[in-house]
Amino acid sequence: MPSRALQLLALADFPLIEPGDDLAALVADALRANALTLESGDVLVLAQKIVSKAEGRYVRLADVQPGVEAIALAESCDKDPRQMELVLRESKAVVRSRPGVVIVEHRLGVVHANAGIDRSNIPCDDDDPQVLLLPENPDQSAANLRAALCEHTGVEVNIIINDSAGRAWRNGTVGFALGSAGFEVVENRIGDRDMFGRILEITEIAVADELAAAASYLMGQADEATPIVLVRGANLRPSSAGSRALLRDRAKDMFR
């Protein structure tokens, strides 16, 4: 059954993350500092960037040698060829491109601008710029964090690693679940009846993305510095399958 009410709480004063940091320990500390105790069924939504930072997914552009394809893509899109080289390395295919925008199918299966690579909200030295890649395996990162948090708190919570992206048919960015652990990310309502008794034929609810978008609103996109949101009240179905069910098969994707 859908939830009747949700509570979302952004954790205040979360520290800046460095490569190698113990995210689970820092989250547990932040929960205590915010006078919060985890409960069974809770969801913790973490911004992708803090996971990538903890996993050391930084790349110095000075260390990147762009190839011919990256140079051509950079010229057509008015981009840094070194960053385009990283985009190509992280991607299965370029879906669309125009000046200022490169949309790719990431090797994780997510269709994303610039393969999720950017310089926002990371330490920046204009003389030695660096970028941050997506986590190597977001579902595994989420599962590891879930297990570690259980050791710290004694509670098994659900985890979402949240990123943001634009959409082909709407303006603005929204949060989406890049990785998850603990729950069923897509709720299949096919065969259920609507309020007038009609049988639902195609309805599937992207539960993880809906929660990610709500949390993303609290996280913000600029200098808010609130990369973790506690969601309470979601009525979720347990699952160990991760986030793969959210990815639409290319043959069924009308925009590719």
C-alpha cells in the first residue's frame, strides 16, 4: 500500500568528504549530532558526489590525453577535450550531442549528460582542474553502506544514492536513484484495479526515483551542503536486487 505520510529530514552540518573517509561512521555521527535515531523502514538518501568523493573517483584533467574521437566531440560541442575523453571512457555510446550538451549511455546503463562527470561542488584549482566520476558500482556502494550502518546502529535501513539529471521532455533537473539497497525500486501495479474497478495494464511506479526526487529538493544543487536526507514513512517492499529495474531497455526507449 502507498504511504499516507512521509517525513524528510536533511542532516545539518555534514562534513566535507575526502577520499578514503568512512561514510558509514560519518553518517552515524551526523545522525547523533542531529538527535536522530534510525528506525526499521527508514531510507537514507545520499548525494552521489559524497559517495564518489569517499571512493576517490577524482581525475586530474592534466593526466588525461584525449584521443581523436574525444577531440572531435569536444570541437562539435564546445567542451574540454580532456573531459570528453573521460566521458567516452565512462560510456557505452553517445546518444545525442550539440554545442554545450553531450548525452551518453553510461556504462552503468544510465542515460546521462556528460556521463555524470562535472566540477560542481568539488575542490577546484583553476591551474590544475579535476573532475569527479560516478561511483564504480553504485548498487554495491549502497549495499556496503547499508551493511556498515547496520553495524554502527543495529538497524537495517534502505539506501538510495541520488544523482540529478534533465529529461528529454521537461525543463529542469530532478533527482533519480543511481544506486540502491534494501528495497524494491519499481512497484508493479499491473493487474490491480483503479478506483472505478478498471484493471491497470501498464502501471509501474518508480518508487526509488520518486523518493530520490523528494530528497533532492532538500539537498539542493548549489551551496546548501546537505548531502544526506532521512526519509521516514515510506512503505517499501524488501529486495536485494538493487536499482537495475529502473533502467529501460534500449529497444523500448522511444528517445534513443
